[in-house]
Amino acid sequence: RDLRMSRGLGDVYKRQVTSTSSSFRVSCGELVVDDLWSVHHEVEMGVVRSGSITIETAIGVEQLNKGDIFFIAPNQKHRFDNNNNVYIEIMLLNLNDGANLTQQYIPNVIIKSIVGGNCTKFFSFKPGEDYYNNVSECFESAFSAEVDKPRGFYLLATGKFYELYYYLFESGKLEIYDIETQGKKDRALRRVTEYINENFCNLLTLDIIACLLYTSPSPRDMRRS
């Protein structure tokens, strides 16, 4: 995806995101919106400055309006559509770089969970929601520090990123899944799906499904409709 660097850098389009000296390896700028599907390895956070747009992810479609802040986990397929004169500023956070300073404040297991997709895939904050003002202030301060590079910007940006992640977790919007438990659920679901695909012409009962899931069935049969 194109990222147009803003605030004094002119209309320079970047095909490849360039990193800063921040421990988070951050890039900030204006999102050049198209309707193509996109996948990238960074955490993407953005704020809609004007206009509106829809975003489609694996969990559905959501309308984003002026003031909305959104979060997209790494390696999540998504695309924007129905662009209504939208202007979006985003921050891309590359957590693949295991910087020592980062790991002092954000445990490595959390970084691995976010990078590995064992977390909430997408969410947004709407103006007026709990923690919106906190998240917005952190975003604004970190964005300005990374783009304008004032004196001491490194400390300011780093502090605001840590604070930002605190509010994302505290709000309940961002959750880390138990990797082992999630893996077991995924494997069980895969067993059931494969069985149904292979036996969809036969009678399917809850006893059969329960055996695949290693659980107790309820009395009713589940039949193919």
C-alpha cells in the first residue's frame, strides 16, 4: 500500500515503508486509499480526519467516519471501499524487531501474540466511547513526535506508544488469546470441518461431532438441512 508522508515532506509516495530510529520502527503519514485487498506485517492504527469510508476485514464490514480510530493486527487481509472524500492518517508499527527497550515494557509473549495473530484482529474507537480520548491523545502525540521530530521526540514517542498499548488493553478492545487453547480449538474445528465435508451426504449427529470434539453431546441430533 502507498503511504504518502505528510507534514512538511511534500507529496512523496512510498511503496515501501521506511523505519525511524524508534524502538518500535514506526512510520507515519497519510494513507493513499484504494479498493485493493492489502496484507502487511505491521500493526496499523489510523484516524479518520475527514470524510468516511468502509473497511472490510475477516470479521465483517464497518463504516468509519470522521474521528474514528481503528486498529488492524499484522497479517490481516483488509480493504477499504466506498471512499467519501476520506482523509486518513496512519501509524505503522513494526513489532518484528525485538528491540530491548520494547521488551522491557511490553513482554515478548505479547509482542509474539500480536505478530502471530493471536489477538483481536480489528477494532475501532468511536468518539464518546470509553478510553477514546486517552487513545486519541496518545496517537496524536506519538504521530506528531515521529513526523515533526522535535527535541526529545524519541522519548516522547516511545512513552506514548507504551501508554497507547496500555489503553488498548485496558479498554478491552485489544485482547491476547491463549495460544495453546486457541490452537486446540482450531485443530478441533478443523477435524469437524473435514469430517462434514467428507460426509455431508450422510446423517450427522451430535454424538459424532462430540466424539470429534471430545465433548458430551446434547440429546438432539444435528442433521444436514
